[in-house]
Amino acid sequence: MPRGVGAAQLCLLALALPGWTSRGSGEGSPQPQHELIIPQWKTAESPLREKHPLKAELRVMAEGRELILDLEKNEHLFAPAYTETHYTPSGNPRTTTLKSEDHCFYHGTVRKAEQSSVTLSTCRGMRGLIMVSSNLSYIIEPLPDSEGHHLIYRSEHLKLPPGNCGFEHSKPTARDWVLQFTNQTKKRPRRMKREDLHSMKYVELYLVADYAEFQKNRRDQDATKHKLMEIANYVDKFYRSLNIRIALVGLEVWTHGNMCEVSENPYSTLWSFLSWRRKLLARKSHDNAQLITGMSFHGTTIGLAPLMAMCSVYQSGGVNMDHSENAIGVAATMAHEMGHNFGMSHDSADCCSASAADGGCIMAAATGHPFPRVFNRCNRKELDRYLQSGGGMCLSNMPDTRTLYGGQRCGNGYLEDGEECDCGEEEECDNPCCNASNCTLREGAECAHGSCCHQCKLLAPGALCREQARQCDLPEFCTGKSPRCPTNFYQMDGSPCEGGQAYCYNGMCLTYREQCQQLWGPGAQPAPDLCFEKVNVAGDTFGNCGKDMNGKHKKCNMRDAKCGKIQCQSSEARPLESNAVPIDTTIIMNGRQIRCRGTHVYRGPEEEGDMLDPGLVMTGTKCGHNHICFEGQCRNTSFFETEGCGKKCHGHGVCNNNQNCHCFRGWAPPFCNTPGQGGSIDSGPTPPESAGPVVAGVFSAIFALAVLMLMYHCCKQNNKLGYLKPLALPSKLRQQFR
């Protein structure tokens, strides 16, 4: 075993017992539907016996074939700030932390199977998904009320109730969502090299189980908690294929009633939960929150989430119905809904190149058989576009790994307390600054990792470590004390951008022009205000201000018309989206005809249930002087409190999303009222003024003095001959003496 694994090798001997096998009845399959196995644990030669070792080997028999599973504890699953909260009968919260020995969640692979993937928990028996290939995967789970016995069966035999994610093409069921998930979890590298961490994104997730979910789990707080952890472990495995990691920063179980309104109406439940989440942010920082409810939503909707809302204080979250005893069911739903938060809409007909026979795509409205297994080019393009536009600003901050749940170990590639560096196992370490054998810095080295570490030395204070990406972003600078770049900060929501024509929102500078061009292509422009007013007062599919709590289209009040369906002008025949159709309305303005062009993304009658209309003006768009679109209303920007924050910067800086001043060059934080280099207490100091101009000035002065001395000498000589004309001086020198 590699160094650092300790005693632990985890072996499971799977014994298929006669009399406990049932035959599948679907489609004439001769394969057994369930096999009963008896797990037996074995340890390595070392006398230590860990209940949940860092690394493990698991052996199972499935359909007469031995599968060897190589497992590694998912050390990214729990952020160091992770907490668990439940409530007393009087409604008071009780918060605890997780003991490292209670971490029992693994990712892994099937040995000698290149496209394999394993997601497993060992908390209460063995439970998880074993994906051998793109078309063969198994579910393993404990047999209820049976000590030590487990069931293993093909994932397509997982029994789930009918239902879908709120849309209808080919009547996808909840079972389809599990199939979508299983083939997505392809093999990924077990550890990212530290040098590549800048490309990885991290979501600090807060998971909540409502009272109905608690009741569904027999009012067992530990069972509810473990199910949510298992869901997060699946979703993290899923998103690794996009270079996105999901880290739980908090988990909450509503043990004595709901803390917000939860009903069969998914719309009212979503907005109620997001409103509750805003209050949660004051006591627990996180990037995204998801509600798992045991309540059944009406219709066929099983999840709902805002589009392009990741990191938003107001909208980063979603609600998900738990429609399965197995955690993989709701995990698949949550992965889909978080995809909407990431800016991914439902797949168009020409997006998914994977055939139904090979699976399908995770964001597809309807999928085939056996299993969807890929994100497609459209999903990646939408994700990239969202990130490039300034969305997801909070995702570049890697959770602090100085205290990992699951135990510390030199050689795991994570910098922990007591370590000066950690470059992985000795055989894989290629870091010249770090001793892999004992995780100490080499002689003369000041650092080994991080964007503020160069050739084993800390970069000077003020060295740029993260450039300003867009208008609403802010640059970050090295402090000279840490090898890590400060957290990514951006301008506070409601700050002006685009020359005062727009406002920053969630790190993005949103304009009608940009949104029109996203829908129609280059050259598109927003239509006159009268178009918005005429179209959006209808309150129908083609002109509205979103949906009300009952899922019905809302008529726009006149003051809110510019926050409804976006109206554009374009010479294109149709919108870029293949599922979209143009909605043209002709109005008369100043005696001439104006064509107003709206966009309707065509879907089935229930297909829009799990995401908001992409043809609506985006939340955060400026709809008037000191007004911004927010949840279908044109609201005064005062609720962002930008003006109050800006006053403390004394006109010499802007407020960041932490409500601290980022000072202009020449002024010092925290309040930009004294001379200094600029920057903020969050982003580090800006670099000092370049020495180049100073040096050039000194040389210019010396040169000027030499010329003057020469002229003085000449003048003395020329007094006998005449005089020196002032205009004979070089123009640059003349200017210096004015």
C-alpha cells in the first residue's frame, strides 16, 4: 500500500446466497435483478484498524464477476468550516461540528476498468453506485433489518416512483434522472496537481432537509443527515467532470417544523426558501443552498431553480423533491437544478450527440436508455459564457484545507496544520520547493504552493495575483506574507458600470444590449421602451413579468414593464437558440412602425417547470435611474445599500461584495481618507508607483542642469558677440521652466 494509508485495506467478500436472488422480468433479461451479499471486513498486516480508512480496497461479486474497487476518502466533501444544525422544540438552533472519524464517504474506480467510477458511503453499511462502464452499473445497499447483509443489483432495476423534473417530451420519469446521473460520473484523476488548482472551481454548499424529509427518514436525525451527505457526495462526483468540486460547508435538519414556508407549490417554496437563505448568510457564509423536501410537489415537477444565479446573495439555490429511498435519485435532480444555477438551460434538439442507445445528456429534457453519460458542448458553452460574463465570482476560492475531515496525512496533496508544504506522494511529487518525505520546505525555500509563490520565494506585497476580469471585478494582490492569493472580490451589487448605463449584479454588468445579442446574435439592440410596455402588460406566455406563486404568468405593471420579456430589434430571421421562436409585435411610435422582437423558448406544457424563462430580462439589469430589475419588478437600488457603503469610502474608492472599500491608487484602506497605495483590506495592497517615472525624472533634471550650465558658459562667451535668444532652447526644457 502507498505510504500514509496506515493499516487500512478494506475488503468486502461478496457471497451470493442461493434463495436470495430474484430474476428480472423486464425486456426478457436473463440477469438476476438482486443478489444478496454478506460483506466481511479485513485489515492489512498493521495492528491498526480504522473504521473508515483513508484508502480502501473493496471486493464484490456481481453476476458471477469479481469487481475490485479502489477507493479513496473524498477529502474535499466537507469544508473545514462545516457545521451541522438542528432545532430544539422551542425553535432554537443547535450547531455542532463533524468528528473526523465520522467521515465515511468515498470516490473511486473499478480496477482494470478504464471508464469506471465508484461513489460509496460506509456510514451504515455499504451504500452507493458502482459504474463499471458506460452501459453497466450496479447499486449496492444494506438489506433493511438485516445485520451485515447487502443487496447488489443493476442500477436500471432501482425502483423509483413516476415523476419528472417539470417538463414533458417523452414522459421522463424519476428513474430517468438516476440513469442520467450514473453515466455522467466517469473516471477523473484522483488528485488535481496543486499547480492546476487555478482552473478548478469550488462550490461551498449548504444543504437543508425540511421537516417532511426528517419525517420521511423516520424522524431519525442521523439517517436524515447521512442521506444528505450521500447526496452531496454523488453531486460532487458528478461535477468533477466539469472541474467543479462541491464542498459541504453546512447541513441543517429541520427537526421541529419548517423554518420557511414549504408546500406542494414549487414556486412559492422556492421563493420562500431563497428568502430564508438570505437571513442564513448572516450567520453562515456559503455559495449555494439547496433544500431537500419530503413534500410532493403538485404536477410532475420535482425541482426548481433560478437560471444563472450561482453565487447570488438573492437567488443562489434551489428546491428538490426527494422522490426516492435511494440518495442517487434526489442527487440526480439536485445536479440538474444546480446546472440551471450555473447558467445551463435544457438541451436543444441538436446539442446532445450521444444517442439514446448510448445514453443521453444530463441536462436533456428527455433521455433515452440505458444511461445518459455526458455534459455536451451546449452545456459547456453555456457554463463558459456564464463564467466569462462575470457569473460565479465566488467559485475561484478554494476552501481552506488546513484541517481536513478524515484525518491528516503527509502526502495527500493538501496543506494541513503542521505541514509547511504537501506535494503528494514521493513518487508523484515534482515540486522543487518541498520535501515530499516529511512535508517540509527545502533549505532556502519560503513557500512551495500558491499563486503568490514564485521559484520558492514569496512575491513582494502588491504583486498582482488575480487580474480584474471584467468591469465589476476587482484585482487581487499578494500580501507578501502568504503564498495564496486573497479571496476573489468584486464590486458590490448596485455599483454603476458601463459608464453609468448599467449596474453590477453578482459580479456581472448586465445590459439590455448584451442580452439581446445573446438571444439574437451580433448587431441586435434593445427595442424602444414602448415595446416593453405594449407587450408585457398582456400577462400571457409571450409577454409577462414572470410567474406568480401558482406558476401563472404575471401581467407587468407599467413601472415594471422593462423587467418582463426582453424586447429586441434584429434583422435575423430567428433567435440563436434552436428551440426558440421569435415573437414579433408591431407598434406605432412617432408615426412610424416599429417591430418589437421577443423570444419564446418552445417546450411542452410542463417542461418549463424546473427553470425560469430565459427570455425574461435578467435580474440585475438597470431599468431606470436608480432602479434595477429584481424578481420581475423594477425596484429602487436602495435595498442594496450601495449608497450607504459608498459614503464611507469618501469618494476615493468603491465598495466590494464584502462591503469594504477598495481604494483608488493614492488612498489607503480601510476608508480611503488618508494617503496610501490603494487596494482593500480584503484584496491586498496595490503595487507601489513604478520607479520608472521617478528615475526618468531624475535623469531629466540632471540633463537639464547640464544643458543650462553649458548655456551659461556659452552666454558668458557670447556677451561679447550678442545674446542668446530664448526660443533657441529646446521646447521640452522651456516647459520645465515655465
